[in-house]
Amino acid sequence: MSAAVTAASDRAGHADEAAETARHYADRFAGFEKLLPETLGTTAAAVVDQVARRPDGTLDLERLARLTVAAALRIDSHESDHMENPWWETR
């Protein structure tokens, strides 16, 4: 097999793997979203409407982006706390 064919095959394999990973996370996040009503008593849509819906019905995408970054930073901080002080080592 030529180097060009091998490289094209490798790229296709990586693209398939990337698509499979994306599907995995999309399905996982959709599952999390479906669980919100029973775990938190509300839906993701209701939260978005409350925090980012303007009176004229449009979404404030800048505010939604800021809230997303704030949530990501909070998650990162929480994970860092676990990495620095693993609960399984303190029991």
C-alpha cells in the first residue's frame, strides 16, 4: 500500500473515531438532560429561559456564554479540589 493510501486510511479512521466520540458525548449529555426533571425538578430549557431569555423572546447569547464559562470554571475547580485532596485517601 502506498504512503498516500495509508495516510488517507489513517485520516478516515481518526475521523470515524472522532465521530464516534462525539456521538457518545451527545448521547450522554442528552441522557443527563432527560434526567434533570426527576433529579432537580426542572428542565434545561426552563433554566435557559430563566437566565438568558430576554423580554422580547430572544436569547442573550453573551450571558449564556458567560454562564457556561462560569459553570465550566466551577467544575474545573471542583475537579482540582478532588485531585489535590482525594477523598479515597482520607478514609
